Amino acid sequence: MRILVVGSGWRFLSGISYYTCRLANALNTRHDVGAVLMRQLLPARLYPGRDRVGSKLSELSYDADIPVYDGVDWWGMPSLAFAVRFMRKFRPEVLVLQWWTGTVLHSYLILCLAARLTGVRVIVEFHEVQDTGEAEHRLAAAYVRRFIQPLLRRTDGVVVHSRFDQKTLRETYALTDVPLVVAKHGPFDHHDAVVPEPRIPGGPRRLLFFGTIRPYKGLEDLIEAFGTLPGDYHLTVVGETWEGWTLPAELIAASPAAGRIEFVNRYVADAEVDAYFAAADLVVLPYRRSSASGPLHIAMSHGLPVVVTAVGGLVEAAEDYPGARFAPAGDPGGLSAAIRDADRLVGRRHADPSSWAKTVAAYDELLARIGVTPALIDQELVTTTSSNQTEPLLSPDLR
């Protein structure tokens, strides 16, 4: 099978950049894979992480035998024409589009049309319906709602990470007749190079918040909850401020526990990520809403206990992880209680149930559904990808 994966490139580095690379490498274990990367997503001055655009912060790379076109710029020409030429030279049977932001929609429409003209099947993998920051802007939200429909009408199959996303897509875009597969997010074990540091008897209990600082991340709830914890707790916050959301930084500065909070307010390079997770006893992710979370998968790959709020697709992502404890969203008191309860999980490494092999098996199942004949499918992997559910992965009715 020849599969061309399209997704976020390295210039505007984000969790989708890592996911696109990991997915392509995973599919490459069973198929012939190529990649087209979205290089310049939008004018850099409009990007929340504008100061780091183009900086080399990632050490991850595509497999040596995967041809990569890097990449497509938001203004289209000539990069989009070169991408179409790259696709025709690669001659894929399937085009896989990673969806996470409306900034790529016009480029995806062109690539989709070029693919369909040559008989290539199109799959869209949804990481969320639309970026939360974009959705707050009326014109951006209207643009996506209007112009994603021509893309979806030409889509042969859909991939989502959870039954929550499946339901949200049905409600948002009425995708009732498109074959769909639920494929849980694979592990982010490329960040698992350092053995966690053991807790020192009588030493501080080390909490970690990791990820971009945005309104939906709920960091302000964690700062309030942390102020109620005993004095032997220490919190490290590592993240880049987006959308002008400075409230968490202000709360940290004003907190009576500020002396026990380390604030690293930037996007850290891969070389630093391992060290922050290795130094943590417990990861806390107080999201108020979310479809998926890269930091959650980094924490699980490290085997660290994690307190995560029971929102969106996060329950399904962590429900089989023995080191997870769930907390109510937007409830500092409940979050504080969950952190105290999770203390019993500290000191041992927990097994990560996620697997890229399951993701590949789910893709093969979807390829069979849309009429492309894949290699032999490992049925055991397929039936376990939907957690402990006994229903099949394929869900044409998006139930």
C-alpha cells in the first residue's frame, strides 16, 4: 500500500508535528509511506509562538526511506503546485490528511481534489473539530464550517481518537454515511530517554504541568489547588503562553505558595523535555476541555502517575492506564483531592497501554472498509483499540 500522510511540519512546531511524524513512521512498518508537511501555516506574526518559528527544537525525524516534501506555505504558490507534483510522482493509493486547524483548509482542498482526479482515496484524521483559539473568532469559525464541507464530501473515511470525538463530529458536520474508525493516540515514547529520578525520602513531592498555556488548559485551577496542598509539595510549570492568556502567570506571582513554584514560560526543546518528566513524581493536567493531549501521552510513556480532568476524549485516552486518577474540571478543590489521592501511585512505573501497532491495525481496518485491500490485519489489535469496548471499531453510523 502506498500512503501519503499530510500534516504539520517542523517550522511551526506543535504536538501535531510530532504526531504526523510518528504516524508516518508507524504506517511505514506495513506500507510504503510518503509525507507532505505544511510548512508556513500562516504569517508568523499571527502565530502565538512567533518568537520560536523556524527554531530547531525537535530531535524526531522521519524514517530514512520515507520521502518527505517540506513543504506547503499558506499563500499556496508555488509550494502547493510542487506538493501536487510530489504526490503524483509518489503515486499514492491513499491520501491521509491530519486535521487540526482551519489554516490548512484551502491547501487540503487542493490536495484532495488533485488526489481524487487520479483515483486516490482520501482519509481525514481529526484531532479536534477546530482549534479552540480559532473557534473563538467568528469569521474563522464560519470559514471552516462553510468550506470544510467540500472536503468532507470528497472524503472516503475518517479517523478519530475517541468515541467523544466521534459524537462531536456527528453533531458538528453530520457525518452519518462516512466509514469511521476510532484509533486511540499512539504513545509519545520518543520522549522516554531518561529514567525518572527516585523520590528522596522526606523530600518534596514534585508536581509537573506541561504544555502550552491557553484558556482551556485550566492551569489557573491548578495554581489555586496547589495553594491548598501541604508545604512539601513543589510545582513546576513548563509551557508557552498562547492567546495572551496571562492569568496563570499572574496567579503564580500572587500565590502564597509562589516560593514552591518553578515557572518555565517557554516552549522547551526535546532535549529538555525528558529531564522535566524524569524529575517529576506526578503530572497534573487540569484541562477544562480537550479532545487529546500530547503531554498526557508523554507522561504515560514515562510510566508516571498522572492526574487528569475527566473531559472530552481524555477519559478514553487514560481509562486503561493504571497510573491515572481523574478529577472534575474547573474544580480546584476536587483537583487538590485527586492530587493527594494519587500520591499512593508515586514511586513505581506504570505500564502504558497505548500502541502504534494498534493505530496501524485500525488504519488497515478502515482501508478495507473503503475498498482498498490492505495487508493481513491483526484482528486482536483491531478489537482492542477501542479500549474495553466489545463493539467493532468501524462505525459507519457514527453511533
